[in-house]
Amino acid sequence: MPTHQSPVSRPPSVGGSFQLVDHHGVRVTHETYQGRFVLVFFGFTHCRVVCPRALSKLSTVLARIGPLAEQLQALYITVDPERDTPEVMRAFLENRYPRFTGLTGTRAEIDAAKRAFRVFAERRLDPNEPDGYVVPHTAISYVLNPDGKYAAHFIDALDETEVTDRLRMVLRAHAASE
Ligand code: NI
């Protein structure tokens, strides 16, 4: 099914504007990253399964695409801003997933970013967690073009090889069009 294989076959209207703080405490917006591709994943640092698996997979993909990764900024946007301060995000990412920059913000700023990417994430009580809650969240990665427009998305079920192939295709297609 060639249409299904194409990374640009089904462009949902995701992406657009956000105003957040990066893990160095610097205010950023969507315009901060214009001129580069952006790979975005939403999650929270206390996530036990989905985020570690996704961030590991995406880190491997970025290593595999080699120099192409220099055209791309990888962002991890928290859906748990009450716990995920810039300092928490930085410690988490620099230790384990150094290719990613973490973004956080106020609850209102995070909610706006979630709407822009159509990400679902709501707190759920969980007595087995240290703080009594988890934040189940959408596990889709989004790629934006250097002009900030939607380029592709990758569902969680895709493996490292599939994501690597599709991301390469997106980056090369753009290079060829210039
Ligand atoms: Ni997660």
C-alpha cells in the first residue's frame, strides 16, 4: 500500500504555535526552532513504560540517521508540568536521552501545546505511585518541517527500523525539494 507508506499521505493539522520553557530555563516558542526539522514527543519523566521505550527508540533512530540528525531538533514536552520543572527535565534527559531538549511551562501553556498537537493526557489517580497519580498520554511522535508545518507522525507501534526509514525519507524529500 504505497499511500500508507508515505510519510506525508495523511497530514493532520497538528503543530503550530507553542510558548514554553526549555530545560535550561530559557523561554522558547515554535519560532525558536524554525529552520530545522522538529521531532516532538509528549510525556512525563515519571512515566514507567511508554516514555522510556519511545525515547530510547527515537534516540536510536537519531543515531542511525547519522549526519541527517543535524537538521533536526528533538523535543520532549511534558504533560506533567507540576513535577517536571526545567531542572527535573534536564537531569532526566541529559542522563539518559541527551539528544532531546525538554520543554515545560505553566499548566495553561502545556494545555495549549497539547491542543496544538492534539495530544491527549489527563492525570489519573494511582495509589501505587509515589505522588498518587500517573498521566496516561498519547504516544505519537510528530515531525515538523523547518517552516513549522506538519511533515509526518509515527505511531508507537512502529519499530526502530520503520521509524528510521520514514524519517530518512522525510528529511531527504525536503533536501531534494530545495
Ligand atoms: Ni510517558
